Amino acid sequence: MFYDLLLANRLLFKSSGWLIKAETSEQYHSEEDCIHWLIQKTHCSCSSRTFREFIQPANLKTAIEGAKMWFSWQWMLLLASLAVPTASSRTREWAHHGAAMFADLTPKEMNAVRDYLHSCSELGLTLARDKSLKKNSILLIELYVPRKHEALRALDRGQAKPSRQARVLVQFGNQAMPNVTEYAVGPLPFPRSYQVKTFKGARPVRFESRPISAVEYEHLTGVLEKVGAKANKILQESTGFTYGNCSNRCLTFSDIAPRGLAPGERRSWIMLQKFVEGYFIHPVGFEVLINHKDLDHEKWTVEKVWYNGQYFDSVEELVEKYEKGTINKLKLPEHDEEDLFSTYIPRGHMNTPTNIHGAKLVEPQGRRFQVDGNFVEYAGWSFAYRVRSSAGLQIFDLRFNGERIAYEIALQEAIAFYSGDTPAAMQTKYIDAGWAMGTSDYELSPGIDCPEIAHFVDLYHYYDTDKPVRYKNALCIFEMTTALPLRRHFNNNFQGGFNFYGGLENHVLVIRTTSTVYNYDYIWDFVFYQNGVMESRVSATGYIHATFFTENGLNYGTRVYNYVLGNLHTHLIHYKVDLDIAGRDNSFETIDLKYVNFTNPWSPGHSIVQSKLHRTQHETERSAAFRFGKKFPKYLHFYNPNQNNKWGHKKGYRIQYNSHANSVLPRGWREENGITWSRYPLAVTRHKDNEVTSSSIYTQNDPWEPVVSFEEFIRNNENIVNQDLVAWVTVGFLHIPHSEDIPNTATPGNSVGFFLRPFNFFDEDPSLASRSTVIVRPDEKGQPKVQRWTPEVVGHCVSDKPFFYNGTYAGV
């Protein structure tokens, strides 16, 4: 109806113009003449079936009368819609009104928070980039998201939004007991107070668990320069490269986490690599363990050295034994500047023409989605978005046709746990929120990272800095065709023709950002389909994490270069999915199949064996926590027990997985305590304001005693029937590197995620509202008659030919 009203409005204004033209034209002398002309003008292009039904009569006079009636009818509807706000318009207005609650902080707000806290003398803050580690400084400023019940008052009732606040992480290094403290600061844009915020159980944040900063990296570089001064002769003879005192053949490094083996430690293995393009896959067989816990960087020490498969307690021990010739010396092949091994430079043969571009996306008549700030609307969907600095992309208040499907769908964590033979490899257990994964969303390139037609958005972060940092074009939103029908059917008449053909193009909206956490690039997508389906997808690319090749290393990976091992690893991604299916009171069941065997009613001498639905109602959190390695149900159904669709079914959605994840460590094994969410492909809990995230920015450097333990979310085993439910979803994949991962891992086959699919939520497929449907039927003469609701010709940039479909088949 809304679509017809918009069309009516447009045609009414057009017809008014034509009537004016009729009054001054020699050709048109009456309203009837004008409407006759209007009928001709709109006969092919009008996308309103209702209008065409009015003007179908063969008699022109009755057609004109019908057109007049149609205009009058549409005017009445239009005026009525303007006079009385409908429930749907109110819902849309409240969703738009509330979206700003979830908008990331602006640079102005960030600066206001910084200036206010620096004015609070009791905090004793100094600049983050001050060279001392023994200081009090701001690590992170980001949005402090309001509590759900406060946000819903604005979203569901149109009430005032809660005051905006900032979440601020302050590193207190200049005191007797250093720690990290979190604050809520507000109200914005003119903050005047701060309040300490604690984690569940009021756990303190150890100072050693803080993320590593740019200043700390500078001091680590200083330690490595001292190592280089002692070992450069060895490095030069072994690799042809040196660290520190070098010109064009220099070494760089990658640091490994977690930083130690127990809480309170801060010891990092550091791996040297050739500083060339793609240095991640150029390890040189030299690794050092540096203890950098002390806040006086002059007291940092080298505790171990690994060289060519051998361990030493100090650089001095290595140098002494190397000079005496009592160790196995390393000699890499001479570095070849022409070797393109780790670069993107094309090589090899491909028969694709290079003088023309490949296929591209176009918007032939313009954009079909709307973006207003962080509020997005498309094909019945609406939502708000933000990019959290610590973890990344989040969706809030997700609605379809005004009905909320989910309150929040948010990336929580991404991990990559490795195996290997070198100390760096066996220690690598990356937990990426600890590297402020959300701030690694660098510029997206038009035509590669996103289509050229995309709507690009700049993002701003305040992390390990003294002023906001702008990330240009770091997020994009675009509509695309999947080049696959959303649905289609060819109805065969089995006589060389057809009864009808029907099809609907599959267009989707995509919101995308990326995280480049050192070597790996994650591409984060939320995809919105016309039939009420939402997909969450992550695609992995970038460089593999490679270590120096040893024979024993082949148990843990694949040789990809003459001295390089690609190490096996498992990626796991965790999401929070706070579903509100037709309201907040939801329940959860799983549906499987069981064989039944019964006597054939129409042939008693035989039996029938077939599948029967087997439903399991999950009443407690423990019963809805599914362990990896156990049988996983086929259908995961979240529904509102108090709301039915037209056919008497409970309105629901289900989660469908695209994943082949598995656990990465045995339950309770050291670092596994920090990622207890990784035990479960799915866990369902009751919503709690103090269970905001399943991980934290501190887990990477203290996974042994984390401040956030997901296991505690389900430990109290609360009832989950007719409650506000949250689904915690884990997806992922095993990656055994192979030669085709050089130079980079490619995205095909490396995308995982999940779908939210309606399951009796609607009375029929809601994409029936799409006007992109095409129906073809034979007319009385057997000629194909095309019925469509969009312009007949797509546009010159795609094709200047009208849609045509024959549908016949015959022998030749």
C-alpha cells in the first residue's frame, strides 16, 4: 500500500503538470484528452498493477473514467495517510529516533571526554604517547551502550533517549599497585562526571593484562637493537640481513601472544623476519624471549634465544658457541630480489583479456536503500549499526516490516590458535579483541573491497592515542545481485511449451568492514535478504602466520617455501545474538528427525519407515549449551510462545550454521579458561545487563584468569522458557596451510557464519512484496506475455533490450 501511495503521489503531480500542459496546448483541449495521453504514457512503464486494472477497459471513455476514479481514490488514501499517523509510521519514527543511541562517538565527543578527564587532577593523567610506561593515561574511549531496558523505552515507546556516555579505559601505571580501571563518563557532549565500572564479580584488571601500546613497542625495538648489536654478525652470515644497523637488507619482527605462561607475566616471544613485501612469510630462524614486565624498560631482559632449532639462555651464549663452532650454523640461500614469492605482482599465464575490465555492479535507476547517520533501511529491513573499537561491527534494533527480530547482533571475539615446532609457533594463541580488532578497520578500496557504487563511511577511533584517529572509507554499505534467483519456477506443459514462468531476482543489502590484525585480514559482512533472512559472514584472507621450517614442523603444517612452514591453526569467531522474536519473551527448542516404523495402512502386509519430527524443549541454560564433539541438532528454533502466525504456528526464527568449527584446547587447559565460549557452537542464556560481552580486551594477555569468563554466564543454569534470550554463536574452520596460500590465503572456501531464517514468523514469504518479480504466461495466441512491476528496460549500462522470455523447447 505504501508503495502505491508513493506512486500515486508521483503520478498525481505528473498528471497535474500534464493537465496544465493540456490547457495551453492545441493538441489537448480537455482533462479527458490529458488522461488519455497519461494512459498512453504509463501503459508500459507504470509499475502499479492497480492503476492498470483501472484503465484496462477497451472503451476509452470507461478507461478515462477509471483513471479519474483511481486518481480520486489515491488522493483520498494519500490525504488520510497524512492526516492520521499509522502504527507502522510510528514504529519507523521510533526506530529512527532511537538509532542515535548506538552511534559511535564523534571526534568532538571523544575530545570532550579526554579534556574532561585530563582536567580531573585526582586521576593524574598524562599523554598516552609519553615515553614513560610508569604513567596514568587513557588507553581507549568508545561509546558506552545504554542498558537494554533503557534503550527500549525510546525504541518502543518513543520516549527520550538515555544520555550518551563514553566507556573509558585508563591505565594507572604511576602508582604502587598499577591497574587498569574502566569508567562511564558523561553526559555527552558536555561530560561532568565519571563512574567506575567493574566486570561481573568485580574482578580487578591486572596491569600486565593490558594490550601492548605503541610506546611499549618502541622500547621493545630498543631491546632488539641491543640484541642485533651483539648478534648481527651471526644474522648477516646466516641470513644476509641484519637488525638495526642496516640499509636495504633489514630485519623486522612479529611478536607473539599470550605474553607468558601464567597470570601476572609479560614475556613475549619475538620472531625475526626479512623486512620485504610480505615479511610475514619470511622468517629467518631466529627468535628471542623478552621479559618486559617491569615499568622501567631499562630492566627488561632477554631470557631465551632460539636459533636454527637450538635453545640458548642468552644472546651471549649463542655468540660464544657460534664463534667456537659448537652449534649447527644456519645458512639461508642468497636472497633473490627478483623472487616474487611473497608479493602480489602477477606471474604465470591466464587467458583472460587484460585490455577490458570484468563485470561490475550498477544501480541502473539509482540507489534503493537509505542511510541516515547510523540508521539504515532497505526492502523492509531497518537497523542501526556501530563499530566497537575493541571488537568490531554490531547491529542494533534489527527489524523487518517494523517488527523487531533482534535487539543486538554483535561480533565478540576472533581467535586463531596455532601449532608448531618453534617456540613462537607453539606459543601463538591469538585472541584478537586484545589487539583492539575493531580499530584495525582500514580503508576499503572501491571495486575490490566493496563495489564502486557502495556508500562509504569514515570511522573514528580513540585507542592508544592522544586524539581521535580517522579511518577513511572504513565501512561500506551496498546493494548487490547474487546472480542467483531468490526463487523461480518453470511450469512445463509437457507439450514443448509452458504454462507459466515466474522468477524473482535475488538482491541483498550488505554492510561490510574489515579487520587487519597484523597478518590476517577478516572481512565482516551482515547480509540482508528480501525474504526476511539475515546472514552473518566472515571471510578470511591475508598472509598466513609462518615460522621457520624444521623437519619436525611437518607434523604441524606444510612447507610453502624452501625454509618456510605454514603452521596449522583453527579460527573461531564468536557472536552475540540477542533475539527478540515478536517481543522479548521467547523460548528455545531444537528439532531433529527420528525414524518411525508402522504398518502400511493401504497394504497391511508391508511396513512404512519414514522420518518424524522430534522436538526438544530446552528449559534451562545448561540444556541449551551444546558442546563441540557432541551431536548438534539440525534445527535451532527460537520462538515466541505467545504469538502465532495465521496458520497457528508459534512465530519464530531459526539459526542455521555455515561452519566446520571445533574446539581448540581441552576443557580447562590453561589458556582455554579465557575462551570458555569456544566449548560451545551454541549456548543460550537469559539476557543480563552485566553479561554484555563474552570476551574482553584483556583476555589476550591474561587468558589464565580472565576478567570475563563466559562459563559463568551459564553456571547458574537459569530457566529460559518465555524469557528474554541471547544466543551465543561460535563458527570457524581449521586451516592447514598449503602452497596455494602463497602469497595470500584466498576467500573462496574460507567464509563461515550463520543465517537467521524465519520459521513460521510470517504467513507467507515476505519477499512477495518485492516488485522485482517477473511472470511470463502464453497469451491466447501462444505468444509469451510478460508481466512485471519494474521498468521494462533495465538501463543502458546493463542492457537496452526489454526483458524477453520464450519458454518453448523442440527437437532440432
